[in-house]
Amino acid sequence: MKKLISFILGLSLCVPSLALANGVSLNTTRVIYAKDARQATISSRNSAKETTYLMQTWVEEETGEKSKRFIITPPLLTARPGSENLMRIILKDGASLPNDRESIFYLNSKAIPSVNKAEAEGKNLLIIAAITRIKLFVRPSGLKIGPDEAPGKLEFKKEGTNVKVRNPTPYYITINNLQAGSKVISDLMIAPQEEQVINNISASSLAFSTINDYGATTQQIKVNL
């Protein structure tokens, strides 16, 4: 029996439940891991009526390499129709991470549908495994400001036709719904204490929202340039 395997990458940051495959979803679009916590948890749900999935979950460094700092338990699980499964994320090596700002990692979860061997015998088989990748933030305790205050601290400076955006806070800030006049600008994420440049801006003001800890869009903010 010949098998053709195709992997599809599914990525979403703006909904409360993230679909991995037809009927399979995670309960969050991002994970906030308190650095001094023993663990964090996420859950997956298989709402399919008939299909069972094998799910594999792991954490990657910002570079894309598999992280050795985290343990996912269970790393493999069987998601039966109608079931909900809990996964624990354990940070086993956080000592070298900064205490004055967040660190970012990516949690990956792959759902592979089960195959009826009797029905597949002698046939070419296309197996579609869906992979999703969500942000995992490790957040130290005792940061000087709260995460809800961070968007209001962003600094915007116009330099010619470009706008420099600086994030002076200890949090990663994801900016969405960004507009300069009638111009719609792609979403961007700015790391703590870092800056990015938005090119070709002629407007005298900007309007934007951000994404909070729960994956929801915050109230619009307007700034003059």
C-alpha cells in the first residue's frame, strides 16, 4: 500500500479556540507561563463524531529549534471523538531566562487522523496532518507594570515617511488593526525594549489595537505623529 503524506500548517491568533483539524481544536491562541509556576495547562477537544486523532505536542525556541527547556506531558495522546484532553507544560530550565522581561517560545501541536486499515487496503492514501503553532510567553514575576498598561506605553516617532515604533515595556506586544489614514498596515509584534519601523506613512496619525493575554483584541488606540 502506497501512502502519500501531506502536512498542512494552520496558524491563527485572533480566535479563542484554535482549530488543528476538522473537529480538533485547542482552547487558547497563546500561553502565558508564569516563570515561577510549576506548570501551565492547555486542553484540546475533538468534536468530530467519528474520527480519532493522534496528537503530538512540543515547544520550539524562537529560532525554530526544538526546546529542551520544556516538558510536555503527555507528548503524545489519542484524541477520541467527543473527548477533551489536558496537556501540562513544565518549564524545567528557566534559570537562564531574563527576570526583567518576557521570553517567547512557540508551542506546536500536530493532529494526525486515524486510518481504517481495512478500507485503505490496496489504495493510495492521502493523510493530512494539521499542525498549529501558538505563542508561549514566559513571564517573570514582579515586572514594573501590568500587561494591560503596556500598549499605552508604546512610543511612535515619525522620521520622514517612516514611523519608528518602540516598545519600552517588559512585554511582547502584538499590534493589529493598524491603520494610517486609509492605509491598512500588516500586524506586527514588537519584543520588549525593541523597536520596528513602519515604512511609507504619510498620515499624521495612527490607529491600532493590540492582542491581550486572552487572545482578544483590545480597544482602539489613536496616536498623533
